[in-house]
Amino acid sequence: MQVEHPFDPIFDRNSRILILGTFPSVESREYGFYYGHPQNRFWKIIARITNTDPIP
């Protein structure tokens, strides 16, 4: 079975960090964005790295 990734990569010539993940969750596909679900662990990690509050 072949599965196509629903989102195109997001980058430009100024990109410096590559964030890899797996196939988007159902929730992310419904939101139409990578790591779209606000409770995704990704946002908690980014909040910690950037010393900001995670998305509620």
C-alpha cells in the first residue's frame, strides 16, 4: 500500500533547522498543518527550548 504525505515541506533558503517527524496524526490532518493538534508533544518541547509557555 502506498501512502502519500498530505503536506508539502515548509522551508526556504533561510531555513537552518530541520525538524523530522512521522506521518501526521488524524488531528494534524484535520487542522491541515504539521503538529496541528495543540496538545502534541512537539509544542511542549518547543516551548521548553524557547523558554515560553506551551499552547494550553
